[in-house]
Amino acid sequence: MLVVVLVLLLAALVSGVITLRLLRRGRIASTRQFKLIASLPVPLLLWALAGYVFTDALTGTAEECGPDACGMAALAAMWVAVLALGPLVLGLVISHLVIRRYQACAAE
């Protein structure tokens, strides 16, 4: 449970920081690009980790895998890949809020 909370906090923090840095540079024209670029780092890391564990579980020999150990690792990797959508959505929401706040402050 603590790991999930830490991953979500990391996703929110990384997304907010990257959004602010991109807004200050101002080289990207679309806010969709801001949101997508800022919200992807944490889910990409989770998907890479899940892909590695899944591939390692499927290519394991019978000696490496005990009874059903590789199957459980593959299932856990698939769950991590699906649940990585949570930090992606959270990152998109945080990016949207940061952009909105930044534009409101710039208009004043």
C-alpha cells in the first residue's frame, strides 16, 4: 500500500515539475503535448519494469521456476502494466491543473 502511495506521489511531483519547466521554456505550442510529455515518465518506467519481469518469467527454464512461480511473476507484471494507467491519469490531471494555474497567473 505504501509503495502505491509513493508511486502516485512521485507521478504527481514529476508531472508538475516537468510541466512547469516546459511552460517556462515555451517551445511546445500545444497544451496536449505538455500534458502528455509531462505525465509519461513514471508510467514508462513502470511499463519497462513490467515488460522486463514478464519477459524474464516467460523465458525462465523449469529449473529457475518452481511450481507456478513464473506464472505468478508474469501475472504480477501484467497487473503492474495495467495499474500504471493510474499514474498516467494522475499525471494528466496534475499537468492540466498546473497549466491552468500558470495561465491564470500570466493573465493577471
